[in-house]
Amino acid sequence: MEEQIRAVLEAYGRLPKPVGTITREDDLYRAGLTSHASVNVMLGLEDAFDIEFPDSMLRKSTFVSIISIESALCELAEHSPSR
């Protein structure tokens, strides 16, 4: 899962440094993720994982780090009717 998240961040995050240098705990906004880019990341994650983020998860804290993104994706997978 982390590799897919990193691939989405690389493709859509427009970060000023390589995603490979960012740790799972690093604050992505401090690393250069903008609000606009975070929307693109969200859309990329929805496509990559075939999920849809509910309005309740559309907040900065959901996308602040790789760990927080992974946690949100796991929560969505647990509540998915197809699982």
C-alpha cells in the first residue's frame, strides 16, 4: 500500500523533493504539498485504490503524512461493502 501511495504522491503531489526522501511520518505540507495538489493526490488515491473519500475525511489531517493516508485507506477498506 505504501508504494502505491508514494507513486500517487510522486505523480500528483508536485513536491519539491523526491518522494523517496520523505518518511512515513513526515508532514507532507511542510514538505511542500499545497492544498491544490492535495486535491489531486486525493483524486489519484481514489483512482489507484478504487475508493471514494467521504466528506468526513476531506480534511488536511487525512493527507498530512503517508501514515495518515494509509490509515484513512485502511479505514475505508474496512467499511467497504465489497469486503
